[in-house]
Amino acid sequence: MKRNLIFLGPPGAGKGTFATMLKEKEHLAHISTGEIFRNEIKNQTELGKTAKKYVESGGLVPDEIVAAMVSKRLGEPDCDNGFILDGFPRTIKQAELLKKALAEKNSKIDAAILFEADDELLLKRLTARMSCPKCGKDYNKLFSPPKNKWFCDDCEVELTQRKDDTLETAKSRLNLYKKETAPLVEFYKKENLLCSVNSDGEKPAVLKELQKVIKE
Ligand code: AMP
């Protein structure tokens, strides 16, 4: 089975959602670089202070900083059983640094799974995303709203929106994806690692397709 996975795709394509579902089924470590940065920013660490301006404006944190952070994370024991990289790599340079870091650990990527959806749907999803600041549960105003507007079903705390999910910043993140990250599709095709999943369907069906892809 393929266990060292990259989830590729534009913001809002469902990488985080399906990584959370798959990691529970297959006991994989879920490494979301965006989530790590948001936590570092919240905790006002040195890394958080460096990353803040890039993350909040929808820009990219410099390659060396992200690659070093991921390489360190991949050395933790929960990654020995396999991992999902969600939001990394995002540039060709990061993909090369990742390959090198894994080779040094006698490891490699088994598959890069591409999630796709059209721009209109992506922007709709991104600008309607909300989450609970207490438990982290994700909601979407259009597709998976809370029972009570706009409070967490479990904590009853008011939901918040990510600073980079405003329409303007979401559009610029999509453009950045096309310029910097989309070339990774060719990169992983050449490495014979690319698989595609249509993430527009119902969640259980997409999860089933994902499980099939990694078992092939
Ligand atoms: P995400 O949660 O994946 O949408 O990431 C949120 C933000 O974190 C991005 O818009 C970037 O500013 C930053 N970020 C996350 N992953 C990376 C990466 N691999 N390279 C550079 N910046 C990143």
C-alpha cells in the first residue's frame, strides 16, 4: 500500500478535509503546513512571527523555511507508519528539497494525489469556510453549516473565518497556485507518482476512491 502521500491541488479543493478522513482510516500522520503556521502565529513563536505576513496576505513562506520545518516534522515517530503532506510542497524547489530530505532518511514519496475543482466552486467554498476557534471543527456556510448560526455545534463558541479566506485574498491564492504550484503536476507525472481524484462528489465516495488509489 502507498503510505507516504502528497495531497496536491488548489486551495479549497478538499485536501484538508480528505486528509483528516483518510488519516483516521489508515493511521497516517497528517502534516498540514498551513495548520502548523496558523498555530505558530497564534502562539507568537519566532517561526510564527516570520510566517505571519506571508500567511495573512496569501503569499508563500520562503521555501527553505517550510522545507526545514517539514523535514523536522517527518523525523517524528508518528511518520514512520506513513504520512499525508497537505499543502506541501507548493513549489518545484520545495519538491526537490523534499526528495533530498527523504532520500537522506532512506525514504520516498509513494504517490502525489491531485484534487481538482473549478475556480468558481473553489472561491465559493473558500469564502464560506468557518471554523471553531476552540475545537478547530470546520464548517462551511453553504455546504456544511452549523445547526445554530454561526456557532459550533459542540462548543457553542462563535465560529471564525480565516484571515486569508476573504474574496480578494482567496483569488490571489488561486493565482499563486496556478503560477507556483500547478507545475508540480508535471513534476510528479514525470516521477510516475501522480494520481487524480475527483473531489466534487459526496465525501464517502471520494474517500472510497482515495482508499482504492492508495491500495493500487
Ligand atoms: P493552507 O492552509 O494550506 O491554505 O496554507 C495557508 C498559508 O500558509 C498559505 O497561503 C501560505 O502562506 C502558508 N503555507 C502553507 N504551506 C506552505 C508551503 N508549502 N509553502 C509556502 N507557504 C505555505
